[in-house]
Amino acid sequence: MSILIKNALLSNEIKDIYIKGNIINKIDSKINAKADNIIDAMSKAVLPSFLNLHTHAAMNLFRSYADDMKLEDWLKKKIWPVEARLTEDDVYWGAKFACLEMIKSGTAFFNDMYWHYGATARAADEMGLRANISAVFIDMFDNQKAKEQIERNEKLFIQSQQYSNRINFALGPHSIYTVSEKSLLWAKKFADKHNLMIHIHLSETEKEADDCIKKRKKRPVEYLEDIGFLGDNVIAAHCIHANDKEIKILKKYNVCVVYNPVSNMKLCSGVFPYEKMKNAGVNICLGTDGCASNNNLDMLEEMKFASLLQKSYSRNPVALPAKDCFKMAAINPAKAFGLNCGRIEEGALADLILVDLKDLNLNPNHNLVSNLVYSANGTCVDTTICNGKILMHNRKVEGEEEILRKANEVAFRLTANKSA
Amino acid sequence: MSILIKNALLSNEIKDIYIKGNIINKIDSKINAKADNIIDAMSKAVLPSFLNLHTHAAMNLFRSYADDMKLEDWLKKKIWPVEARLTEDDVYWGAKFACLEMIKSGTAFFNDMYWHYGATARAADEMGLRANISAVFIDMFDNQKAKEQIERNEKLFIQSQQYSNRINFALGPHSIYTVSEKSLLWAKKFADKHNLMIHIHLSETEKEADDCIKKRKKRPVEYLEDIGFLGDNVIAAHCIHANDKEIKILKKYNVCVVYNPVSNMKLCSGVFPYEKMKNAGVNICLGTDGCASNNNLDMLEEMKFASLLQKSYSRNPVALPAKDCFKMAAINPAKAFGLNCGRIEEGALADLILVDLKDLNLNPNHNLVSNLVYSANGTCVDTTICNGKILMHNRKVEGEEEILRKANEVAFRLTANKSA
């Protein structure tokens, strides 16, 4: 398979791009080559696709099902009851819907944690995306549950071999307040042995930090360091309440931290200490979190919130400039996962997007990155290519009507059936 | 002229809507009537259009021209030099572009303040929008300048009679730190005499409040009360630093206040005291401010920022719920301007939009208002109707290519010509 992209704007020059297999084979001002697909990218700019580093994909089913509520009511009265009814098939359609939304807004990779691992893996694989997918691992400090979870994850790891190499199995110990030390260490050992990533929620709320201090006389990141959990295969979502010492520890172990500004604002979790993290040299990436706390997966919108939240709280209009937002959304995550993408260069993976320069929000084009971050939204993306395959062109994705129909059916059955 | 909208979702029911002239004439489950235009609104919901209560429309030309800068550098090095070169024709194309963007995101009314009044008025009139437009009035406490501004505004008021009755002339005294007391009082008197609105920036920054206290031994709102400036024809943009006493005064005089969350965050102006304003019963509306400090005019995005900024700072996830955001964007402004719109009812002005229920971000449709506020953006709007005229249908606006081309030409000429 090959793709020839003609006349694309690449860093202020018009270039042709030849993709062979899943790799950017050649970039030149004029390429005359035969290709299975030729895309005329006149009036379009080529950019690396986005990587969404914290999702619960199938929660797309619950978009706007429960907003403007207190956290406890939200969880206990709304989210947990419907999640308890979720089947493998429900998660499959929810995840397909999330994949569709990501493709439509230029995201080609996501780092997920949710129930029914196989359903999300199958959905992402079929949709052509790249993904790091973990099953939620919660034992609530119960030995029997821990045993079940460990066995389940061992099985899922074997099962995961059936998917394409775009789909990676990961460990998903939910958090330090839902997973025992023993299970955390098992996850770490298993991940290290099999070269897997670990996805965990960390220091999302003040309560989490306070409870950890009460229970263990140390803060969450210190606790994880002490038990030997930290490493460069750990993706820690949130890290809002990490203090200076903890930030140094995160850097020491090259933990990748994920900033989720919309979710943090909506759930009132606090403000991610961006400036301190950046000054410490931590690898910071961007995530949307699930649709029940966002309520979308649009990485362009997320970049705007990322910057403006930092500007507002620091009262510094120069804080977190647009180009750094773009790095957090498209470049830093590739580093975290050791992926050969996040740049438009010969030899890199063909994970890229074309944005429509005729989109009103990208005009005038005084500064493309500023326009992408502060003005545009995901609908400016015309074409999404992942691993050398066209997943969207002219904003059309194969099978989108069926996905929307099925996801709606599932969503309404789950939320209507309140007595189940 | 008449329009028959068939099969639109209106508050959970499917309805036909018959528009005669500029009025919603009839709403029923089935209307069989001849009409000049018939719109099939199957899979679309009908809603009142948005009213953007604080804009500097032609600043669309400077979108993303100067971001991530300190306020003083931004103004002195970037914005003021290009504004000094603006011609009437430049503002005309900038305003046309802004009108196009507003139509495309469902806004049918805007409250503007900018240079070259006639250019913005002509643009809004031609584009079919409803608008309240003021010329920037700045005298810098100079008698000669004040005299010139007064004469200019008297002339503009007469000139404004040439536009359709959708376009209203308003007074635009810029702020208390750029306009003398004498001129403020002239504006108030002139507005009262001719039944005009007044558009002013008020308490946008801490510095404005501090300087006012130093100079006048009172706070900005107290000062305006004392000189007899306040009234229900005053639209006060920002009001971030109004204290409890000032909020009471704003309510006492039924001043309409405009919350501009994106601009406030981007320029680090502070946080609008929403809860206090709401509890005091102040009429609160939403605005985007100009594109140089936003960087778009999307009222759907603005609603999300409005809610999330309040939630984050108050650490209360129930703060500023979605339905109140929608009121601030579509209902409260109609009250402020005494406009017979902001609702889909027989007898109301036909200022309305159709949103595409197949837009991914509006699915599943557990709650349409939540989806509009937290998930969607302006591209979910399929049709915009103002004053009984279709301004956009199927996302197409007449003449949009030319507007984009001309606005870009103007924008690049203005910003390239740095030595002029």
C-alpha cells in the first residue's frame, strides 16, 4: 500500500509526501511516483496526528448523561449503576464510537483504561487506530479480588496477541486508593517482564493525597517510589496534587504525566502544576479523560483549555504558549511510548493529519499553531492517516452511520433500564 | 417571505414551524401551508440563535497574529500599530468575516464596539444579522478630542438611519480610564434622549479599579453611579473586579453585565464573580470579546469555558450548570436589548438555528443542552435564520469564499506592511 499526498503545506513550504507501507518514505517539493492512493492536499497543511494520553473510550456512551452534579452523586447515582450493566458488546460499540470521534478530530493514538479490555482492543484494531489499552485493575485491598484480577490480566495479555501490532496491552492499576501494594507490585513486575506500559490515576484529588498521608505517612508519589513502582513505563494521569518533592521524583524515574484540563476543571480536581513540572523536566502529555467528565475527545479544544487554565491561575499571559500545547498533544506522547511518530519526516511512522486551511478558524493564517490551539476545533481536520492507512478523508469515515446508530441504541438501553 | 420548517425537534417533540415575514407565525405538530422556502429539519433540533454581547468584530483580521505575549507588548508592539493603519474598507472586510463566522456558529445578534462604525454597520446589515454597534469613543481626558468624538457620534447617529432596523446605533464610551466624566455624561444623555444603548468596558482589570480608587476615592461602579451614568441601557463588559457593594449597584440600575470567560482567562484579567452576580439578580450575558483575545467567536465554546471556569475556581462541580450557560448565551441578552427573541414561540422574532442531531458531539442525546454546552462546538449548527431570513442552510453561506479571500488579503497587507 502506498499514498502520495500532493501539495501539502509543511512548515511554510509546499511539499509532496510519499507514504510506503506504514512509513513516510519521501518528502520533496515534487514527487512523481505511482501510488495506490493520491490525495490532493492543496489548501491543506500536514501535521503529526494527536495522541490522547488518558481516555476511558467507551464512556462516550454516557456523554451528557450526568452533568452538573456532585462527584458522589454523579458516581453513585449515575455512572456506577450504568457501568454495572455494561456488557462486552456495549463497550465494543462505545469504544467504536470513541474511535470514530477521535479519527474525526485528528487523533490516531489513545491510551485507555476501561472495563472489558477485549471490546476496546477489538474496536481500536478494527478502526485502524494505534492504542495502548489496559483493563481497569481494582482489588479494593481484598486478596481474593487481587488474585482474580491478576489471573484475568495474565489471560488478557495472552489474548491480546490476537490483535495487530498497533494495539498494545498495558497494565491498568486504577489508583493507590483502589489497588493494594501487592497488586501494584505485581503489575510493575509483570509490565517490566513483558515490556508493557502501566496506566494509573495519580494524585487526582486532594483527598487522595490526604488519605495517603494518613494511612502511610507519605504522599502518593513518595509511596510509589518507596515500593519500587515508578519507572519510565508508567503513565500517570492527573498528578495535580504532586508537590515539589514529588515532581522531582516523577522526573527522576522518567514517569510520563498526563494533564487533563477539561476534566480537572469540570470535576473541580484542582490545577495541574504545569510550570513546576516543566521546569523539573518532566515529560508532560495531554489527555481528555472520558466523555462523562469532558464531554468530548477533541484534542484541539483540550489544548486551548490547557493553555488558558494555566494562564488564568498563574496570572501570566505568557504561560503555556501554543507551541508547547501542541508538543504535549502530538510530540511528547510519542516519546513516552517510544513511538516513531510525532513528526513529519522521512522514516517516521505515517501517523498524520491534513487540516483544511479554508476552515474559517484557521484564517487568517498568521500563525498555524496558534490558530490550531486557540481558534480551531477538531472539525478542521480533513484527513486522518494512521500507520499508513487513510482512516478519514474529506471528513468521511467508513461505517460511521452504523457506529452512531449502534452506540445510541446501546446508550439508551443502558440508561433507560434503570430497574435492572 | 415565508419559511416552513418541517419535523424539527423542539423540547422533545417533533414540530413544524411556519415563519411569516420576520415572525414565528405558527408552531404545530403538522402544518400544511405554502411557503417560499421549505426546510426539512428531520434529525435537527430548533433552538433560539445566540446573541454575542461583547465583540470587536473586525479584529477577526488579527486572529492569532499576536498570542502568548504580555499585555503591554501585545497592545503596543502588535495591535495598536496595525489598528492605526486600518481603513474603513479594512474594517468592512474584517467585520464581514466576523459576521460569516457568527452565522456559521449560530449567532444572529452581536453587540459591537470598534473603529469605523459605518463599515461594521454595513457589513452586519448586508450579512443579514441583527446588531447593536457603537464607535469606540476615547478622549483621553482631552477637551479637544472629546469635542471631536461628540461631533463624530452625532453624525454617525444620523448616518445610522440608512441601515435596516436590524442595525442599531449605540454609544461606545470605551472605559472610565479612557473617557472623561464630561464625555461619559454626554453619552448617557444622548443615549437616553434617543433611546440608545451604551456599551462600555468596566472593571476588567485590578489596575482599573486601583487607579479609580486613587484618582476618585471610589471604585469604578460607585463612580459611575455617582455621576449618574448607570441605567438599564448600559451594557457593561467584564465587571470582573466589582465587589459586593458594586454588584448591588449594578442590580439597582438594571445594568446588563457581560461575562467573557475566554478573553478573561487568556488576558489573565481575573475571574468573573458569577455566583455573586447571579444571587444579586443581575442580568448576566455571555460574550466572546474580539478574536485577538479569544481567538474565535464560537458561543458554544464560550459556554463551556463559562461553566468550567466557575466550577474550577469555586471548586463546586454544580456551579453554573449548562442550562444557565444557555440562558446567558441565548435568552438573557434578548431581555437586555428588549428584543422579542430568545425563545421558539408563536409571535416571537424568527431568530433561530437548527442544530444537526447527527453531529457526533450531540450523541447520544441524553441531554441536548448539556451536549451543546459541554460537548459540541459551532459546527453542529446547520441552519441560521435571522429576522425570518435564511442566512445559512446546510452550512453554506452565500458569498463566503469571497469574504474569506478579501479578509485574508486585508489581514496580510495590514500585518506585512510594518514600516507604514
